[in-house]
Amino acid sequence: MRHVLQCPPQPNPEFQLYRAIDFGYRHPYVLWLMQDDEGHIMAYDEWVGKDRTTEEMLHAINTKDLSHGITEINIEWTACDPAGAAVQDSGLSPVDILRHRGLKTKFRNSKISPGIECVKQALRDARDRTTLFISPRCTQLIADFRRYKWDAGKEEPLKDGLSDHSLDALRYFFVNLESPEEKLYMPRIAGVAR
């Protein structure tokens, strides 16, 4: 696969750093990405959950950030599954929980196919250029690219409940990357200037 890097990259705080989340009913997924000055995007790490709560996912995000020497201050925003904005029995949505804990979140409702087109363009555009690269550390994402199947009878991929979460998170990233900045939710973080 021409998009998989030989060595895992480390996040560079001088680049733009992002996260993308698919809350997943049974298999939540978080992807860490960075974009360099030339527009190259590198997926540099991931977290794959199984039957985890939003609080457990948040703990995993903080742990992974710490392992890379970054904090929320270094993150431009976290793209979220728009379905995660739906209020649950607790009175809060998963997006609300992340926001209350200080994450800068962004989500945008969109159809599946425009997001897939953005991913396809990043993988290989009409000039045969690649702008999306994947760390070998992202084993789930790499495996899911190989398993992802298109539903011939519909205008969308097959949802198998397993391989779609990582690619949905990647799609949320690209859809939000193209959206206006006013959609960004910036929580108040003590001691951080906006």
C-alpha cells in the first residue's frame, strides 16, 4: 500500500494536529492526524475500543496524547461523528461530555459519499498525487482499508459494524477539514488564551 509510511511519525507541534472520533455503538475509534505546511496529512496513531464508554474513551485520548507529549492546547480540533451530538438518557450527548472535559470539537452533518470522495482524493488525485499517509502504528485503519466494501445496490459502503468505524472517523476528519471555522466549538480552558 503506497500510503503506509515505513516508520511511525511523531506528532510535530509545528504542524496542525487533529483527532477524529467515531463513537461506535460497540467499537469506538479515535484517530490522530497531522497536516504539514505542504498539505500532506499523516494519520499517526489510533485507539480502538471495544464496549467502552465515552469516559473511558476520553481517558484513552488523554493517555495517548500524553504518550506523544501533546495536550489539548496542541490540537486544532477533534472531528466527531455528528450522531454523537444526540442527547442520551443521562441528558448529555457524547459530544457534550467531550466538550465539558475541554476538547475542541467540530462536527458537520453530511452524506457519506462526499466524505468518501475527499478520502479518495487524498489517497490519489487526478494528477496521481497522494496527500494522505498512514503510520504503520494504525493497524486497524490499514486493515479496514483492505476490508471496506461498497454496497452495489446503494450509494454507500456496507456497514459491517467492525471495519467501518476507522474509515468513518477518517471521513469525519476530511468533511470537517473542508467546513468553515465557525462550526468549531471552543470550550473555556483555564489559563488558555483564545
